[in-house]
Amino acid sequence: MNGAESLVRTMVKGGVDVCFTNPGTSEMHFVAALDRVPGMRCVLGLFEGVVTGAADGYFRMKGTPASTLLHLGPGLANGLANLHNAKKANSGIVNIVGQHAVYHIGYNAPLTSDIEGLARPMSSWVRTSPDSKSVAADGAAAIAAAKSAPPQIATLILPADTAWNEADGIAEVPAEQQRASYSPQAVEQAAKILHGDGEGTLLLMTGSALSEQGLALAERIAAKTGCTVMGPTFRPKMARGRGRFSIDRIHYVIENALPMLAKFRHIVLVESDDPVAFFAYPNKPSVLRPEGCDVHRMTSWGENSVAALEALAGAVKASAKDVKPQAVQELVKPTGALTHASIAQSIAYAIPENAILVDESLTTGRAFFPPTAAAAPHDWLQNMGGSIGFSTPLSIGAAIACPDRKVITMVGDGSAMYTIQSLWTQARENLNIVTIVFANRIYQILRGEFDNVGAGEPGQRANDMLRLDRPTLDFVALAKGMGVPGRAVTNADEFNKALAEAVAEPGPRLIEVQM
């Protein structure tokens, strides 16, 4: 058994049984090992950003890490943007990167680079295997790091000769860390704050707290104490839909976010961080909470927030009896023109039971939250790191993690072009993904940001850098070229029909919403 095979067998034994790949010459022995060893599903992405984004989506839905396989430093560099998003989401990934044979590195061949240096900013654990007899143990350590609390991106660099030389065998993966519980003192302090000033307190939650169970507990606490519950602007995963506690999220636009938070004298953080602006803007604050507002952390990433919320509910004597039914928007199938509101209503109406919504709709999607609160129960995934081109790769990982659930991806036309190759993988794997592209022919988010930063009125050259015309992108043709059936819609009635058909049919589908 060579080093590559010892690593693959160690991964399968350690519960890592999906590998998202875009390999090169240095990884061919690893590819051969994947071919020989049963139990590993291999999924090819045509760009490394698709590979790393898919691994992020897999973890968010499965809760266990997948592996990646990338080609040397440039391959890793191509995947870094979505590794950044994954790290911000606290996703666990075993990120395997090939390297030149150890004896070849000193010759400075064209693909030679500082792979560890490239990996460190987007990884929490980095190691280069020194020889073939260390590979299995290093792989086991990487799996343990990826499964830790909080989960980590563990980058294991595999020199080619450590893969092809003889190994000693399979390594045992260390026992998984017990998930950290929570601080009873922190819960006690939160209870004191709620007892003293419930209506002036914001419970700001993310991570595991936004599960169905966590939200139900937060609803009881809010009903009992009068506090407000919100999520940050972006969250890794959130349970939403009928029967689930619907909460607001802090608005992306500072002018809208500030009044949302103005009344609060206390913020209790449940895995979340202090609310800050996404960017700095001239003459606008970076910190969004009002001056004098006290911040208390109840749980951090990796702690058991559901257990902490249960303890907090007990401390304030909150129960299901305190909860009153929420008023939600009635689901309406819209007709007529496509507007942000009618698009939101169409999507809300079409969401099937237990769907997974992946949201990279940026400007169009700001209207989606209110109507979808009344939709069928679903999970909502968003971009945590802000690197563009996350949604279509993420949907691949989510669909592979949950093959019995429909995935609906909502993405702007500019964002879609970053990782459009995702459609090919969706077709090859026959994944149940509906991709909705909002084609407004402009980087609309950037046009708004041009105004927000006070850059003045854009001239012709500035506008040309923001617009997506000349030529007009044809997403139906792009999808067809990669094996995904698609159609374009220009009004609400067409969109309703296209959505209903795409949701009902197996396999991938694309809808281009021409706005």
C-alpha cells in the first residue's frame, strides 16, 4: 500500500466518504487510490472554487466534513475564495492539496509556490506530510481537526512522492471532541439582563441557535420577557417556514440597520458577533449597535447553544404556553410584471416541503424574507464570507448531503458567472437543484455601493465596469451547453409555471428571470 492509498483508506474509515476534486499531475496516485478503494464518492468540479464551495455546502447540511483534492499552489489559490466563505461559516473540510515531490521542490519548477503560506489565511490547521509513512497519521489528524468544536478547515499538503512511496497502513482517527457545552454563569447573566430590561434587550443568534429547536426556545424566551430576537445579516443555515419562529435579520444597508438596533440597551450574543457594517463608508459608523448598549456573550461558536437557550428558558420560566401564534403574510401566487415583491411571492409559493434555499441574490433577494416565512418548512443558507460565486457550488454539496431534498439556488447574474461551471457538475451528478438567475444585466449591488461610498455620479467608463451587457448573457444557452435544461421568463405567470415544473421534475433545472 502506498501513501495515497493509506490516506484514502484512513479517510473512509474516519467517516470522510465524499471527495470533491479537481486534480493535476501531482495528485495522480491519489486519484488512482480513489479508484481502488471502495466507499469514497468522487465528484469532479471544473474549477477549484466549485470544489471548495461544494465542500462547504456538504458540511452545512450534513454536519460532517467532506474532502477536497486540489492541484498545487495555483489550484489552491483558485479555491481560496470559497474556502474563505467556508471558514467564516465554521464549516469543517479536509482540504487536500498536492505538492511536488519533496526532492523536486528545490528546483523551482513552474508550479512551485509556498503552499503553506497560501493555505494559512483560509485554514485553521495546516500540515505538510514529510514522507509516505506519515501520510495516514497526518490524514487522521486533519479529520480530527475538521471535526473539532468549532469545526475547522484542515489543509493537508501531500507531496507526490509521499503519495507513491510505500506506507505502513491505515491510521486511527482520534476520538471526536465532545461538543463544548456552555457557561452556566453566562446563561445566568443573560437571565439577569432579561429580568431587568427584557424589552430593551436583543437576543442576536446564529449558528446552531438558528435550528428549529433553537428558534422554538428563543420564541418562548421572547414571549416571556419581551426581548427581541434577530439574526445577523448573513447566517450559515437557518430553519424557516410555517410553524417555525420567524425572526428578522439585521439589514445590510447601514441606514436601515441603525434604526433596527436603536432601541436596544443590551445585546446578548448567541454564537453571533457584535453587529458591524459589512464595509466602511465615509461618515458612517462601523459598529451598528447604539452608543451605550452593553454586549454580553452567552455562547461562542462550537458551544451548545440549544442547551444554553434551554437553560435560559428555564431561568426566566418561559414555556410553550407563553407563545402566541405569529402573524405571517398570506401566500399569494402573483400575476403581472416581475418585481422584487412578485418574485419573492412566487418563490415563497413554490418552495416544497423540506427544501434547501441557497441565497446569493444580493439586491433582488432583500425582499424575500417576509413572504417566505409562510412557505413550507425549509432551511435557508447564505454567504458568510462575502466572496462572490458561492451559491451554485454550495448547492452541489447541499444536494449530495441531502439527496432526498430539493435545493433552490437564487443568484444574481453577475455572481452566477463566477462559478457557472457548477452547472456541469449538477448535470453530471443529476442533482435535484433548481438554479434561479436574476438577470438584471448589471452588478446592481455595486451600483448601489457606488452611491453608498459617496463616489459621485458614475460616468460612462464607471458604468461600463458595473454593467453586464454588450453582449447580453444568455443563461439558458449556457445551461444547455453544460447539460442543464433551462428557460427564460419575463413575467410572474411564466415564472410561476417554470418554478412549479422545475420543482416537480427530478434533476437540475435553470430559470433565467429577465428583469
